[in-house]
Amino acid sequence: MTDHTDGKTTPPVIPQVNPYASPRTRNYALVVLTIVYTFNFIDRQLLSILQESIKVDLSLSDSQLGLLTGFAFAMFYVTAGIPIARFADRSNRRNIVAVSVGLWSAMTALSGFAQNYAQLLAARVGVGIGEAGGSPPSHSIVSDIFPPEKRATALSFYSTGVNLGILFGFLFGGWLNEFFGWRIAFMVVGIPGILLAILVRTTVREPIRGLMENRTASETQVPFKEVISLLWKRKTFRHMAFACGLNAFAGYGTVNWLASFFIRSHGMSTGELGTWLALSTGLFGAIGILLGGILGDKLGKRDKRWYQWIPGLATITVVPFLLIVLLTGNTYVALVCAFIPGLLQNVYLGNSIATTHNLVGLRWRSTASAILFLAINIIGLGIGPFAVGFLSDMLEPSMGIDSLRYSMAILLPTVMVWSSIHFYLASRTLREDLKLAPE
């Protein structure tokens, strides 16, 4: 091609071919990434069904268990999460996900070889570092292969991996522990993830940023402080991130300690209990997340505020049922009522991730997800399980075996009410803040 004004030859513009033009290709990638996220939570959640056996074997306190499942894991998760997300915003996200799943799966398998608390803590830190590279790049990929009007549904489908992971973690972990012990459970669950890493690397393609929205991604990466500054200026994000963190505080505080609660206060075995919790927290939780995203996209066409109203309403509805679970003396009443918190407790995820991506530019999405998950994991995973364990230790001299019951009953419903208030406050500025989103 010749430019007749100066006689120079310029290269032709080569049109970009969308590797995800086919719905089948989009759906395949979404399913594979959801399986990756499922393994993320199998490996993360496995510890909660095994922790009573580990406590006895390694002579640990509730505070140590809370650190093991919460704060120590979360600190390394969020510390690694931001730089990995920044790298993902300028490089191949598929490769980052593949390496990450391979790393955390290998460290899960190594957890089964731990001979003391320090070794197990080190292995869990390795799991945390690996898992830090899973979600933000995956969120960004999903947002680039689905159009905005289907984004909350797609991200909610992806987020069902949380509860599917909990389902299989409780189910497999409970029975493997009962028949073979906690060490074998870690090994059996960790090894398949290494094969999954190969599947991601060889069959999932890197999408073109912004192609679904007819937008072109800038080649210049936005400075991290600019991303932080923009999100901080948006009242919607501030309230939503805090609401998500508080919701996660209650969610992790529930799921990391519910098995121990039923074992201590109701004398259940890990096999039967794992089956009940796999259904209530796992299966029903996955259904709840998916329905939350579908409702968000459907009602959001009429009013964008539904993307925050739905999580707020789901969160407040959990409170009375959670109190029944924790305070009734009837084991099966408690187990049945646990289906409602299981269904509704993670509804916020798909809507909140989609809202975060809609507030920022194309090359901001992995970083924005990492910042949202920074709040979720510091407040939720970092503080939630530890706070429940710490208060349980404080109450143990006076409450005995029921110290965990009352620790959860004091902390978790209170925090969920607080969370629902912030989802409502986020909805008040959502429409205005969406109009200010950068290209």
C-alpha cells in the first residue's frame, strides 16, 4: 500500500480474528476456567473438613487453625495477587492461569507430607501464592469473551467454582479422611490439578481485549496508583468492596468452621457431615451464585442498581436462618436450615465482579479484580476464620465445647447485616459512577 502524499509504503492493516466468535468456543473456555476455579476452592476448602483430625494429630489450638485457614493464607494470597494481576493486564493471561493451577495443586499435594505446624503452614502459603494467579486473569478473560449484557451471568457461572469446590472439598475430603486419613486426602486432591494446568495451556486461547465491545485496548498500561485512585473516588466501589469483604468475613467464618461446629456440638462424623455440607454449601451455593448473576443481568436492563440490590437482599435474608443453624439443639433442623445460607451467601460474587469491570478500562480489569479480592481476602479470609477461632478460644473457659457455637453466633449475623447496608449504599451512586468509566 502506497501513501501518495510522500511516496512511502505503509503496511496493510490486518484485521483481528476473534478466537471466541463461536458460542461453543466461548462456553468451552468458560467451563474450563470454572473447573480451574473449582479446583482452587477444593484445594482451599479441603482443610476445613480435615482440620479436626489435623488439630488432634499436630496438637493445634483454634487460633492456630484460624491462622492456617485464614490470615496466613490470605496475606500471601493478596500480596502476590496485585503484581500477578498487573502482569496479566499486559501479557498472556491464559499462561498465567495455567502456571498458577499447577503450582497450587503441587503445594496441596505436598501438604499431605507435613510433619508439624510450620511445614503445613509453609505448604498452605504456597497454595495461597499459586491461587493468587488464578482469579484476576480469569475474570479478565471472561469479560473479554462475553458481551457486557451477559457479563454478570458469565462471571456468576465462573464463580460457581467457589461452591462446586466447597462441594467436592467437603464430599471427597470427608470420606477420604474417614477411610484413609487427612494426609492421603491432600495428595489425592492435589495431583489432578497438575493435569488441569496442561489442559488450560493447550486448549484455551488468549482473547483479544475489548473486541466484544468494539473497543481497542491501549498499549500503555495504566499506572497502579491511577487504578487505585479512580476506584477510591467511586463511592460505588468503596461501599461495594467493603460490603463484599464483610460478606466474605461471614462466608469464610461459616464455611471454615461449620464442619468443626457440627463435629463438636452435634457429634457428627466427617463422612456424613461432608455429604450434608457438600449439598447445602456446595450444590445450593453454586445454584445461588448462578441465579444471582442471571437476575442481575435480567433486572439490570431496567435499573443498574439491581446489581447491588440483589446481593444486599440475599445477604440480609441469610441472617435468621444462620441463627437457627447455630442455636438449635436439633442436628437435622440445623443441617436443613443450613441450605438457605448455602444458597444465598455468595450471591454477591458475579454481580460485584461485573460491576467492578464496568467501572474501569479494558487494561484495568485484572488489576481491578485483584483490588476487589484484596478487600474480600483481607477482611473475609484473613480476619473472618481467625476472629471466630480467637473468640472461641476466649469463650472456651466459660462455654466449654459450645464456645465455637457462640463465637459464630455473635460475629457472623452481625457482620452480614453490616454488609447488606453497604450494598444498599453502593447502589445509590452506581448509575452515576458507571457513566464516568474510562475507555
